[in-house]
Amino acid sequence: MAAAALLLLAGCSFFDSPVIMRGNRVSDEQLAQITPGVATRRDVQSLLGSPTQSSTFNDGAWYYISSNTRARPGRELAVSDQRTVAVLFDASGVVREVKVLGAEDGQNVTMVSRETPTPGTERTLMQALFGNIGRVGMMSQQPSPGQQ
């Protein structure tokens, strides 16, 4: 009976961990101040701050990423209210477009667990058993750096 009561209490909000705000949250009021075709990189940076991420191969897009997270014991973080603001620039550094993306706009990426083998690191059983024979005596006979 005590175990059942404990399980019921575990679902209560009393035991929930606090919500932690992560990233750089851009408000709707701030977004309204960015005018495509007029605002520049400097304007965006002074209004929103430094971006969380910029595009990989050029500086054509800035991303402001934010989410609310909650720690769940024994499990992954619970992510809620994830939001990404993408500010796209043209070649002259003027804002071309502003997009607001949510978690539904993301794509899941499957991680590959294979490893590339490194040649020369495989040891046979005989090398593991007899590999250090003779090294101990050789190490004691080498002069120390100050004796050369």
C-alpha cells in the first residue's frame, strides 16, 4: 500500500523539478521591430543580442534558439515550448526574412553508432601477455634527461 501511495505522489506537481529557461528567447515585440529590407546585422544584434548559432558555411543566417526544460529523474530532459527564430540576411547584410520555427518544424536525426577502426591498435592475445617482457630492464638502463 505504501508503494502505491508513493507512485501516486510521484506524479504530483509537488515533486516536479523547476522549469529552466534555456537559450536566447526572442519576444514578439522584439520581432515586430525587425523590418525586412531595412534592418541590418548591427540593428539585429543590438536588438536581440548575439545569435545562438549562425549558418555553417556563410554568415547569411542567424538563429536564436530557446526552450523550456525540466529535469526528469532517470530520463532525458523534458523539453517544452521550443522556439527558433531564424533571421536571414542578403549579401549586403540587410535582413531578407525572419522566420519563427517550432519543434514541429525540426527533423529527427538518427545517430550512427559505428566506429571507424584505427589500424595498428589491435593487440593479439600473445602481444598482450608477452608485450612488456624486456621493457622493464631497458627502462632502468636509459639515462635520465639530466645525465646526457
